[in-house]
Amino acid sequence: MLVLTPIVRSLSTQNKALIMKLFYAPGACSLSPHIVLREAGVTFTLEKVDTVTGTTESGADYSRINAKGYVPALQIEDGAVLTEGAAVVQFIADQHPDAKLAPAAGSLERARLQEHLNFIASELHKAFTPLFKPDSTDEMKTAAKANVRRRLGQIEQQLADGRDYLMGEDFTVADAYLFTVANWAIPTGIGLGAWPRLKALVTRIAERPSVKAALAAEGLAA
């Protein structure tokens, strides 16, 4: 059994330290908040979920933690549970503003961040879904790959101005989500070769210490 050893960093004295537990499945979209937790220097623990059997690594019934049945779920020390990746990463960023993982709430830049998160969640993430479902027909998979390629092409166009990350010069929670989902192009046979700017971005993100640590903790290759 894989032994998980999360990185724990000191928190800003300006913020109360909330102890958090992330329920995850290796390589799933829960990798995004996992990366963000490490970027923010949050004190947290991990618990792996078998989404097929619906049980956690400790033997708990996951449906009693997250009735939706999928990951991620972020459990906070007071017992509150937050789901949906885009909401989870923004919550973490707002709890730890010193990490500068999201622009200030109410700003145009924050709306741009949400624009990126919503696009990744509703268009790119969901476009991959048929490629991971065992009951998808070849026709469905062909259509899904075409849709994924179209969405990846749209991101490639956004990067044409030479920006380092989705929001410009700074890494944000949107980059963590994009890194997670874009990497699904590898096992699905799509690859990233047709989108050199996006491929370069994914490669750049992969070099971040937080990303390397998250991948190692989940037993994933870089």
C-alpha cells in the first residue's frame, strides 16, 4: 500500500490554520486541489478513494462524505465538506491569500480566473469523459477526441500572446486545473504535440516543486 507523506509548510500568522483532508483518486481531477494545497502551504492530509467500490482507504463509506460519489472532496476540521474542484481551489486560495493563487474577489481579474476555471470544467474536462467510460462506443470516442482537440486548440490560441500562465506571469489555481486535465491527453492517445504552447505550459508547470510532490504522493510519474 502506498504510504502518503504530505508536505506541511508553515502558515502565515495572519491566517488561522484550518486542518483539511483531501479525498482523492490518483490522477483524477482531485490532483488539481492537491497541487493547490501544496502551493498554498496548507496543513492537510490525504485519503484515497476507490470510486468504483465507493470506499476510502480507511474503509469508510465515501457516499456518507460526498453523496455525489466522485472526487475531490475537501473536509475541513469543523466537519464541513466542500466539493467541486473549481470551488475547492478557490476556497483554498482565498484562505491563503499570501500564496497569490487567485486575484482578489470582485476584481475583473478574478472574473477572468473563474472564466478559465469554468471553461476547463464544463468544456475541456467533460469532453474527456467518454474516453474514460468503458461503455463508450468507438463512434463516441472518436467524437470525444475531436471535441477535446477543438478545446485544446482554443487554449493554444489564448497562449499565443506569449504569456507564461493562463492569467499572465503568475501561476494560479486555473493552471493547476489545466495541468491536471491537459495531461489526460497522454493516456487517451491524443497527446499534446499539436499544441506546442500548451505543451510548453504543461511542461513548465510539471517542474514546480508542489506538482512534483503531489505526483509523487499519488504514485504518478512526472
